[in-house]
Amino acid sequence: MKSDLASARPAGRPFTLGGCLYRPAQDCSQTYGGAVTVMKVEALTPTAFRETPALRLEPDPSSPYPDGRHHLVIDGTRVYLDGKKQRFDYLLWLKAWTRRPWSFVPGARSVPGP
């Protein structure tokens, strides 16, 4: 079992390259899905597991998704890498608030309908 914020959460399925096994992992040490770290699996047996960081994929600040990297999939000749963009959408918040205004009040509870 792994409990490291920088590499415990999966970020895609494992893949092989050059005869080596790699496991994409989310780096959540700064924020959820902040970056993807590709971990090289050094040992994998029923009694032992060891991996080391091989590559870190950080977000590009000038890209449309500058706030993180979340997922990496290598599928044959294709590579899929997604990004994260955080923004506050006032209209979406207002729509949610008008549907259930009590849900934004600390300690308030919903009243069952008829």
C-alpha cells in the first residue's frame, strides 16, 4: 500500500516502454491533479513493490489548461494527456444557490418536500 501524496493516486493505466513497466501517478502534493509523475516500476512481486520517479509532466502556464495535469494514457501509438483549468463560474453558482439556498448556510438542513 502506498500513501505518498506525490505519487499514490493513479493517473492512468500502467504501460511498458523499452521492456520496462511504468505507472502514471497524480502528484497531489500541492493540489489535486497538480501534475503527473511517471513512475518506473523497479520491483513487482507478491511480496515486494518498488518504484522510482522517471518523468514529471507539469502543466504549461501558457496553455488553455494551466492549473494541472490529471491523466496520462499511452495506447499503442497514441498518447492522451489531459489538463486542468480552475475558474469560478458566478452564473453556475447562482443557479445552484437558487435551487437550494439553504445548502450554502452552515448548519442548515433540507426540509423534506410533500
